[in-house]
Amino acid sequence: MAAIPPGIRLLVSFDRDQWYRALTFILTFLLYTSFHLSRKPISIVKSELHKNCSSVSELATVVSSSGSSSPQTPLPSLHTDVDCSWKPFDKRNYKQLLGAMDYSFLCAYAVGMYLSGIIGERLPIRLFLTFGMLTSGLFTCLFGLGYIYNIHSLGFYVFVQVANGLVQTTGWPSVVTCISNWFGKGRRGLIMGLWNSHTSVGNILGSLIAGYWVSTNWGMSFIVPGLIIAVMGIVCYLFLIEHPNDLKSMYAQNVSPSTSAPTKSWNGVNGHTELYLQYKDNKTQSFDTELLLPRDSVCVPVQPVVVVKRESEPSAISFMGALRIPGVIEFSLCLLFAKLVSYTFLFWLPLYITKAAHLDAKKAGDLSTLFDVGGIVGGILAGVISDKLGKRATTCAVMLLLAAPTLYGFSMISEFGLGPTIGMLLVCGGLVNGPYSLITTAVSADLGTHKSLKGNARALSTVSAIIDGTGSVGAALGPLLAGVLSAGGWDQVFYMLMTADFFALLLLLRLVTKELVSSKSRPSSAVELKEH
């Protein structure tokens, strides 16, 4: 007999629950990757919506001057306004208009997030998430159709951004609830740090996909991601399992008929059909059964049984009830400033690289993905360190403390060439996205299953929505402020980012102090227990 291959041994070593856990991990990872993939194109396309028109204007001047000497030769038609920029973003206030588009999406996202968490607690997550992904795909494609159908109305693009921001709020509370249902508190920081890399993976894929078409047909930069998230919505409907208990109920319903007792149907009183269990003499009957039932075959009527639960199902937590959980307010406000920094980079980094490093839109988009690569490493490190130390707030505070001078260094070094810029992008990505990743995943899951809830697991979606919704307020303000401040120079934008990091650190000081004090008091209490 041939030996079993080691790969097959590895596969059969996992039980059924582990396979379903792996399926949920991978599926929710891909689902939220598609959400971020569909958000990224706008930052790549910005530099195409408003180009540097100086080169085209110079070409027009040269052609017109040469044409004046030979009036017989017709002048070529150079539509510099159309060829150079996309109306209505061809005006001098283009930064404010682009910032307004970002603000419309993120403001709608922030408002919708508070509602989405509450609704998500009361609806089937799979259907709620599928609806959000299909509609998000629709609105993402609509933005791209603006190029194909030559739409130049600012109101159209703002409407699409607002609608897309609202439906995209279905994603985060749903996937966080699913992943937390399947994975307990053990090594939660590491698991969710790995899982939360979907944010950066989605940004990277979105940058590459949008960058492929940005210079030739920027409409496809939106249409392709829109189709991807819609297809993933169908996959969600077909395969997502919300909770391990759903599997138990499915297997309970599909019990093999050979293991159940045979039944017969008899006509009862007033024409009603009654079910009878048929017992037959067999060698596996217990002694107690033989005392109660005769040796011959007999039919015993089955009586209806009413099961009364001792305790009612836990009700979904209210908004104010979630706010009263210790730590929710501090971490929510901290995320407001941390997400302000992260989303300013998300929406404005490619344009900044285009202006500072003098690269085209595609190269700037490709280079900006290094910020997300650093974010993957930072999120995983934050999770591992917080698991080992047991101090979520302290881990976030240290990374925020290091992020502020790193941001200043990036604003200086980015002018000295490509090599230093690449290094600082990786470091900035890790320090900026590390706290953001930890708060939105492991911290939200910890607070959503806090001991003050007394085992009520239905608070998780609401808590994660409150934390991420508050953070989304900062995500809305950051790109808007960047659009206003960048008119006076990019240095002002970086000063704003460093100030936001300082406020995020300040908001965590109480929780950091509490963690440090509790770690000091723990050894002494352990000694007292040993003495007694």
C-alpha cells in the first residue's frame, strides 16, 4: 500500500469547524478587499481630471506663432481646456472641487455608518452585505460612465459619491461581526492584524487597476472595480456563514434518516393525522426500554412537546448602551484623528507625488502603493505586540508618538529623490495604519464582547459601527482640509497631519495610564494570593 502524501495528511488533520473558520477568514478578507478596491480609483484619477496644462499651452503658443508666418497653412485645433482637464475640474479652484467630492463620499459614509451598525444587528448579515455590495458596484460604475457619456456636471459626480458612501457602510460592521463570531479572543490581535491587511491589499489592487486605464480611458478605472465588487456580492450571498451556530442548525436538520426512529402515520380523531414512533425488538434496546415496551412491534403516539426557553434571546444593544461600554468613547475619538491622517494619504498621496516628484499619474499611483505595503506590516506588528503585552491602548500610543516626526521627515525627504521617498513611504504607512488597523479590528471586537455586556454578543456590530463611524468623520475632514490647505503649500497639509496625530495620542492617555497601573498592580496581587 502506498504512503499517504503529506499534503493530504495535512488536509485531513483539520476538522470541519477549522475548514469553515478558514473559509470565513478568506471570504470576508476578499469581500472587504473589494470594498477598498472600489474606493481607490478616485485618488488615482484626480491627476487626470486636472492636468498640468503648461506644456499644452506652450505647444499651442509655438504652433500659433509658426502659423502666423504662413497664413495658407490651417492651424491645428488645440482644445487645451478639453484635452488638458476634465470639466468642471479645469478651473483654478480644482483642489476645492476634488476635495468636495471626497468630502461628499466620506461625510455620507460617516453618517451612514451609525445607522448601518444598528440596522445590521437586526437583519441577516449575509443579505445586508450582499445588498450593499451590489449597489456599491452600481454607483462605482456610474462614476466611470460619466467619462463614456461625456458628463461634466459636478452635481452628478457628487450625487454618485454620496450614494456610494451610504451603501458602502454595510461592509465594515458586517465583516467585523462575522470574523469575531468565528474567532475568539485568543491571539485576536495577530489574527485580525493579518485579516485587516485587506484594507491595504484593496488599496494596492485598486491603484494598479485604476492606473492601468487612467491615462487612456479613466472611466474603466471605475467600471472594472465596480464590476468586481458586484461579483463579490454574489459570492457573499452564496457562501457567507454568519455564525458557527448556523452550521449546527443546518446539520441538525440534515440528520441521516437511518439514525432516526421509523415512523408510521395513522388517522386520528376528527380526521387529523397523528404520528407514531415504531419500536421493534432489537438487541440494542436498553434494560429500561424493555421494561416499558413489549417485545413485539408496537406503535406509540407522539405527543406534541412545547419547549419553553428559560431566558429570552439577548436583545440588540442601543446606541447609548454601546457608548457606555468603557473605552468606546476614547477609542472612537482617537480613531477620528488617526483615520483623518490615513484617509488624507489615501485620497491625496498620488496627487502629492505627482506634484512633488514630477511623475505621471500611473507612476505616482504605483508608487503610492508602498504606503499600503507599509500599512500591512504595521497592522500585523500592532496586533502581535498588543497580544503579547495585553495593552492595546499603549501599543497605539507608541506608534502615534513615532508617526508625527516621521510625517515631518517624509515632507522633507520626498524632495530628495525616489530612494528616500520609497523608504519613508513604507515607514509612514506602518506607523499611520498600525493604530488605525488595531482600533478598527481587535479593539472593536474586544469592546463589542466586553464583560459589562454579560455575554450579549449582539453589541458587536453597533460598537464597531460607532467606532468606525466616528473615525469616518475624521476621514471626511482630512481630505477636505487637505484640499483647502494645499492651495497655500503642501507643508500646511503635513502640519495638519502631525497635529491630528498629537490629538489622537492625547485622547489615549487615560487608557494608557490605566493599562500601565493595572500591569504594576498585578504582580502584587498575585503574591497576596500565594500568601493566603
